Amino acid sequence: MTELITLDSGEVIDLSRYPLPDGIDDEVYNIQLMAKAMNTSTVTVNKWIDAGMPVENPGGNGRSYELRFSHCYAWRLWREGKDQAVAKAKADSAAQKAMLFFGEDGEAAPDKALTAKEVREWSQASLLRDQAALQRGDLVKRGDVQDIMEKLLGTVRRTITNMPDWLEQEFSLSPRQADKAQTYADGLLDELRLQLERQGYQTADVIDFGDRDTLAE
């Protein structure tokens, strides 16, 4: 059965898309217990609440926050998927722009539009050149690079994201120290993202031969 929750931002999450794993009961927790259930710190949970994680009861007058695990679990998965979609959209946009620079040495496209015959001839010549470069090991397929980069960057992101929680638990950091560690980790992730954006993902060096085959027909 479809169950929808509406966030403060107006966005809607379909809980049926993010069901709890079998054997996991849904419960309502305070911030401390939610942090334990999600294997994170109270600093992170408070940060997620500020970022829009659903709250069943905001508490007040001495009462604790009440957070429903199934809602917070769905929100966390939804947010991670949203972040990945934004990154993919930027990568696709960069790949589109790379078509403006199709020369072997990065020469710009001519001012006038190419005819269909010219596009086909250029594509066939580029395909032969790229196939030879692939055999020499100068080029790699986009899918192979994407798989490796997604796994590598995913590992880096999870490690940096979990670092403040690990430091807090391992060295019994105070809330202020844990908050500083969280700020440092967030800054490091932002810097990595900016570095990738500045480099444009190097899409011009990665060839999708499936697309080229279609274009050459």
C-alpha cells in the first residue's frame, strides 16, 4: 500500500519505495536512540533534522523529539539517491558540452552547423581513431570508468561521512568537538565536489563506443 509523507520543503516521499528490511520493526525514537539505530551521532541526527528529515513530534516543554524510524530510514535513502541523481545530471551535462570540442587536440567546432554527411564522416573517422587508441590502452570505455569511479567515490564519501561518528565514539569527543569534526568532514566533501566540477570529470578522454556505433550507421 502506498504511503506518502510530505517534507517541510514540499517534496513528497513514497515510503513504499523504501521499505524496511524484513525482520526490522518500525518504532518511534528520541534523538539519542535514533542516532544509535542509524549508527551515527546525535550531532548528525540534529543536522539531518535541520536538512528536512521528517519529525513525528517536535517535542517541547520538556518532551523529547519523536522520530519514526521508517520515515527517517526512507528519507535517508531518498536523499542519498537525490544526491546521486544531481551528480549524474552534472556529469551528463559536462559530457554534452564536450561535444563542442570534438577535435583530437581539443579544437573547437566550426561556427557553421555540420551537415548529416559531414557528421557521419567525422564519426566514422573518430570511431576508427578511438578503436585504435583503445587497443593501445590510451582510452577506456566510459562504463568501466563509471563503475570504478562510483565505487571509489562511494567508499570515500561513506568514509568521510562516518568519520565524525567514529571519532566521537572512539575518542569520547565532546559535542563541541564532534561538531567541529562534522564541519571538517562536510568541508572536505564540498572541496572534493568542487575539484571534480572544476575538472569537468575529464569526459573528453572517455569514449562510449555504443553511442559512436549508432552515430556511424
